[in-house]
Amino acid sequence: MDNEINMLNTSAEGQNDTIIPPETSVKESKRNTKWFLAVFLPMLFVFFIPMITIFIVVFILPPVYDTTFIGELGEKYELLKETDEPKIVIVGGSSVAFGIDSKLMEEKLGMKVVNFGLYANLGTKIMLDLSKANINEGDIIVIAPEMSDQTLSLYFNSETAMQALDGNASMLFDIDSENFESLIGASWKFSYEKINYLITGERPENAGAYKKENFNEYGDNVFDRPYNVMTQATNTINLTFRTNYEDDVETDYEKYIDYVNDYIKYANRRGATVYYSLCPMNKAALGKNNSEDAIYEYYRNLVNSINCKVISNVNDYIMDEGYFFDSEFHLNNAGVTVRTVKLIDDIKRENEDLDDRIRFSQTMPASSLPAPPGFKPADVVEGDSENVHFIFTEVTGSNGEVYYKITGINDAGKAQTKLEIPNNVDGIPVRVLGANALLGCSNLKELVIGQNITAIEGKALNGATSLEKLILPDGKMPGDISVPNNSSESLITDDNCNPDLKIYVDDQYYSSFAGDYFWGDYGTKLTPKIQ
């Protein structure tokens, strides 16, 4: 017993040896306080003050982006929240903003319509997230993004999203929290730009079709678009998206499909019905890999991957280039009507409450649909009665000369197997065969170049996939007609080159063409004309 007591006493003595004297404890406390004041508080200041500043700039100071094209997203968001009755919500990018007549759809289907498409650069994910703001029982949601890597993924552009939030900061509450980190990162640049606008008194502005004032009460862009204003297709559309959930690699497209399926599940729980449709696609912009079998394979894969009804046939939404406006996905006035009628009929077929005579009938007879108006005629003319196949754009050269550039071929010309470029039209010389001027000329086998042509632009033969003979005028030397060398802008590309294509030149200058820096790149195609 005594031994146990001694052990306890020894232990107690040991503990007493480690007790810190009161004066030492006070000193240590003072040192901690000084460290906190000297180090930790400045760290908090460095972190929180900028964050508070950014919050004030973004959410308190007057908006500057609210009157821009991007600022329209806040208006669409409010329209969605305010429409409590059963409605049709069309979710996508600019192909929805520039591709739907919501009033016509409302009249034919008897439901309110919200056009919830704006800009592919925002990404489809943010449009899906924000569209959840007011999904109610009886709603119909149509998902119809553009056919691109950007929109068929979980791409999120934080800088563009910050500009949209400037017009309506309440949208932040419906943005996926996983995107907050990138928003914070983008807020520094955004804050700088916004403060600069506020200090200078200037505001960011958009021009033409991209002014916010061009949107109507449904969210449709109603800027008058009577024609196709493009001179060529600028982006290639490829329907090559595939899913393969059995391998170990999860692609961006597969992540997108999974996200859409989660969205569908959420909407169904809310009592809404989700359909998947297709965006309008410029036929002239389809890539060479989009064969009939490849397009069918894409469509089959989509139907098997998405957990909702795909209501649209992909081929119905591959439309004539004459229906487009300024991109491969933006429709002109006539194109909007055609696409809207297609979508109305797609939705009607799924509505079992409709009388079968209405459900399976065409909203508008095909004969009543507007024909593709084609290219803008304001600064172009078609050839005279002998040369009606070409579309010419007037150009003023650096020397002041006015001449014509061939920028397209009309429908009658696209059916021809031989075309001859005229020397002049109404006294004005035809100088240039423009890039992509022959798009759609798959029947063309022979093209005769006019005497006044001085330049054939890169990719000028795109679309002329059956071309066998390109015939240059007699008496022309290599320097008389400029062409690009064998680069990305080559006259001959994989998209247009017929292996049997021959370029016929004046036989007396054949060796000059073969040895020329530019023309020599096409040496295997060069052939002397035998007089």
C-alpha cells in the first residue's frame, strides 16, 4: 500500500514539474495575440476584402451588361419563373434563339411557350440548370442543343456567365455549385472590366441581330432576317458523337448524356415531360463523314442513350443552306417558320390527348411552307440570261476598279455538269472565283475559267466533288491567275478533290505552270491542252 502511495506521489511530483508558471503563460498568450494581429488578420484582410469588393462590384453596383445580347438570359429566366401555367420550354443555344416562332407554336399547340435558348458559348449545362427554376406539372421540356463539342458536353464559360449574372444576379442561386469556383476565378477580370465601363460611362454594345432589343416577349430573336448573308459555310458539322459505356473511358459526350438523363429524372419527378429534338443544321456545312449510314448510326446511338423520347428525325433538321442566316445553326425568317412547323408536328405526334386527325396531320402543308430564299441580293447580282447560274458580289479593288467575285451558284447551276464563267456581266469584269463558291455543285464535271479571272481563292472547289476538268483560258501564264499554295487554304482539299481531276493549261506555258511556286504544288493535276 505504501509503495502505491509513493508511486502516486512521485507521479504527482512529475506533473507538478511540468506546470507552467503564471507569468510564462501570460507571455505566451501575448506572443500568440501578437502573431494573430501581425499575421492572421492581414491574411484574412487579403482574402476577404477582395471578395467583398468583387461581391459589391458584381451584385451591388449598377449593371452594365443588362442591355447586351447576353443580358437577355436574365429576361428569359424571369419569363420562365413567371409562367406558372403548363408551358413548353425549349432549351438550347442560339439555334433556339434564332430558330423558333413561339407565337406560332403557342397558337398551334395551345400552351404558353418559353424560348430558353441564347448562346452556345454559355454551354448547354447552364441552360439546363437554370431551366429548373420553374418546372411544373404538365410542362413540356424540349432539349435541342447545337451539334458541336462545346454544346454536347458539360462546358461552362464562367466569363460569359458572369456577364449574364450582371443582368440578373438571382440566377446565381440556380447555377450548379460545382461551377462556383470558376465563377470566382472569372470575377476578377469581370470586376475590372465592369468598373472600367462605369468609370468611363461607356457600356458594352452589340450590333445588328445581336442587340437585346431584337428579342420579343417569348425570348425569340425577331431581327428581320430575309436571306442567307454568309458567303460560305464557316464551321463543319459532324454527327459523330458516340457513347460506349462498356469501356473504361468516359468521354465528354457521355458525361453530357448522363447529366441530361439526371435532368430528365428531375423533371419527371416534377410532373413534366421531357423530349429531345435536333437543332437545324446547314446541309452545306455537313462534314464528308456524314454519310447516310453514319447519320443513322448517330441517331440510333442517341435514341438508345437518352432516357426520354427523341421526337425528331435527324434528316428533317438537315436543311437547305438557303434557310440559314449568318451561321450553320441560325435560321432566317423562312427557315424559322419551316423549323417551327417541324417541331410543332413532332410534339403533336406525342400528345395522345389530341384527336388523331390533328395529332398526325401536318400543321402546314409542305406546299405552303416558304421556299429557301437563298443568299442576300442587296450587294449581289445573278448573271444575265446566258449566265444565270452564277451569283456575283460587287467588289472595289485597291486600285479603284469595280469587279465581280463569284460567291455562289444558284439552284439551277448546281444541277449542271458543265459551267463556264463569263468574262463580264453588264460590262463589269468577273475577276475572282471565291472560296466555297461551288458548294452544292456535286454534279459538276467541267468548269471553264473566264478570260478575266485573276484569282482562284483557297477552297474554291469545295463542293465540286465530281469535278474532272478545270480549264484555264488560252494565253494565260501562271502569274495571270493567282492560287494559294498547298496549305490549309489549298485550292484542292480532301473534301473536294476528285482523284481524276485535271487542270488544263495552255500547252505552251505548261512547263512554266509546273515550275511555278504556287501552281507547281498542283503539278500532278496539271495537263497541257492539245490545240
